[in-house]
Amino acid sequence: MNYFDGDTLHEECGVMGVYLNNAQEAANYVYYGLFALQHRGQESAGITVNNEGRLESAKGMGLVSDVFDERNLQTLVGNIAIGHVRYSTTGDKDISNCQPLVAKYKHGSIALAHNGNLTNGDGVREMLEDEGVIFQSTTDSEAILNLIARHYNRGIEAAIRNTMQLIKGAYAIVITTQDQMIGIRDPHGLRPLCIGKLKEGYVLASESCALDVVDAEFVRDVMPGEMVIIDQDGLHSIKPSGWCQKKLCVFELIYLARPDSIIDGNSVYQFREKAGEILFKEAGIDADVVIAVPDSGIPSAIGYAKASGLPYREGLTKNRYIGRTFIQPTQAMRENAVRIKLNPLKHNIEGKRVVMTDDSIVRGTTCKRIVEQVRKAGASEVHVCITSPPVKYGCYFGIDTPDREKLVGAMMSVEEIRDYIGADSLTYLSLEGLKEACGGGNDFCRACFNGNYPMEVPLHEMNEEE
């Protein structure tokens, strides 16, 4: 992905839950799972454990390694644990918004970890505030938590089902009540959630890569609109009561998910490699070498090289000791940000016609600077290939996108963007190519490219014909 602050489609969040039948170390499993999901959010991390109905939490700002150590992990004792890594799309960057969120109510305590974003979150919050509900955070996740507690008189299943009928948007949620762990996914399945099996229990996680690190066997994905309840009797599925249509966010495959994850039957790595192969068919550029903007551009570069017969070489080295919260307090430091995080390998590109793959262009500032770097390293030509169509519309479902007027794909033609970034050519993956890379199905939300949202969104934008 692009590395310049403000020139990215930022991640959303990651959730993890573990239920153990006869052990009290659920938090340890979640701790390792959150490391695997760290790419989904770096602002804060948290774990809540359930010890016979008593909920205790440890959470804070920063990375998983910043928040947890041996001392506070030892205090998290319980057979159920849920965890969260956060990138804020709603709510302030503040400790009060760190998840999991915990609430005490008439029937006990409940904790919730949420990935996604509600399109009617403001309305739900206002309704609850009018009824006297006091909020401790500014996230729409707390509105979900309050709705569940509010409807609990008829049991947890009815409470969650009633809540799902009131909220609109994208959500993958893991919950712990007195003695259960529960997972739910929105009716469109916009955000991912999968189920894993341990010898002694079950796991719920945003991505299958989190199952691998705790040696859990992948069982299946939670279906759109489904609720799964895990307790001492095992796993129970509550099928959706209404109409559901899968529309997984396609950016999970393009950029958000780890390449070793499988989401709704789709290998993230294979999608990216296939996208690179299709890019060669659509671009057909005569060049000497293929390079990638690491890390998400690497599989597509390999795919492009395989289809074209050109050699793949490492053309940009990433400084892996710089975190995503890299401080850029002055304009001069912002100008140097790309050079600090990425550096060309002159030996592999000097005097060569270079094809460079990346996952997307948002504002264009980062791509422009990377092209400049590659040229200064001696490339005779720089041809940019992007494994997604132009980003023209904002996301309302949990990905932090700039305002539409700041999206270069909405404001400029492809030729104008090519001229702006200084490339010899610029090829975006077509919508048809994207569909082919996804296996030919229509089970994906592509609204950021074509404006066809799977549900009503707060701001109406003119749709384009797909």
C-alpha cells in the first residue's frame, strides 16, 4: 500500500475470540491472534477475559507489543477471551474508544469487539441518548452494545436479532456474555469473520491467518447475517431470519487482508497473483523487469512476471523498523517520508524499462514520489500497473477513505493521473479484470470503484453503470 500519511485507504479493525472448554488461558491465544491481525489496525489493542461471568480487560493505545506484557497477560484469567486491534473510522483516537467495550446491566456483564462501520450509527446513538442512555465513548460500537443490553429481557439470541434489525452497515462482531462467546456478521458479509476449531474449544477471527498462529483448524466462514453461539455444548448456528446477499468488500483481497488468509473461499495471495496476470493481458507493456511496491504489490508483480515472461526483481526495499505511526511533524520530514520507508535497489533497475505494480492510487502523492525515486535510481522507463480500478467513491463500511474531491481517480482522467505521477504509462485493472480475478462472481462490494453501494449510504453519489 502507499506509505505517505493521508494517501492511503486505511485499514479498519481486527477481532478475535477464543472459547476453551477446560482451560483458563484463553487470553494467551487471543494475544497471539492479535499479532497476526496487527495489519488491520495499529492505534490500539485490547483483550477482555470472562472468568465465570466476571469480565476483566487490559487495553491501551499502540501496537499489541506496546499494550501487553507478561505481567498484564498473567492477570487475564478465564476460559473465554475476546480481543481487538483498532484503526478508527468513527470515533476519536482516544483510550475511551479502545475495544473490547464492556457494559454492566441488569442481567450481568457483556463485552463486544467490532470491526466495521454503521451507516445509521448517528441516528441509533441519538435515539438512545433521547431515551437517557449515557455513552462513555464516541464509537458506533457502543451503540450496538447498548442495543443488545436494552433488548436482553427475551434472551441473548432475541437481543442480538433485534439489534441486527435496527443497525445498518458493515459489522463483524465477537461478544462474550456470562458463559458464551458469540459471533455475528452483517447481512451482506462486508466484513469477514471465520470459525476455527481447537482441540479444547473454538476460535472466531477476522482472518484465517489468526487461526494458523494458534494452531486452530479452519472450519468455515460465518455466513452473511448468521449468528454463531459457542458454549459448553459446542457451536450452534442461528441462520439469518431475513434476506441476505453476500457483498464482501473487494479491498479485503486487494489490500486489507494478509496474503496468507483465505476469506469466503478466496485465497488472498492467489487473487493478487491472478490480478497481476490479468494486468499484463490488459497492459501488454514491453519492458525489461517487473518490480513491486511492497508488500501488497509483490504477488501481483510475480503474477505479471509469470504471464509476461519478464524477470521479477526486488526493486524497492522496505524499512521494516518504521511503524505505521511514523511521525512527520514538518513539511520537510513529510517530503522525506517515502525515502525513509522505501529505497530503490539501483542494481536491479538501472538502465531498465521497469513495470512497477501497486494495489491502488488514492491521492497520488506517494506514487508520484516513488516514480521519482525509481527514475533517479536509473530506470529508463517507469510503467505503473495498479491491481484495482480507479478509486472514485468513498467507503461508508469501515475503510477510512478521503473525501471524494481528494480522490485523484474521481478528479482526473487516467491520462491526467499518469502525467501527474510522472510515469511513462499507467494501467489500472479494469472492472471486468477485477471480476475475473475474483473468480467471475458478483459476491463483492465494488462501490469505491463504481458507486454501486449495496445499501443506502448517508451521502448520495451518482452511480456509474458497471
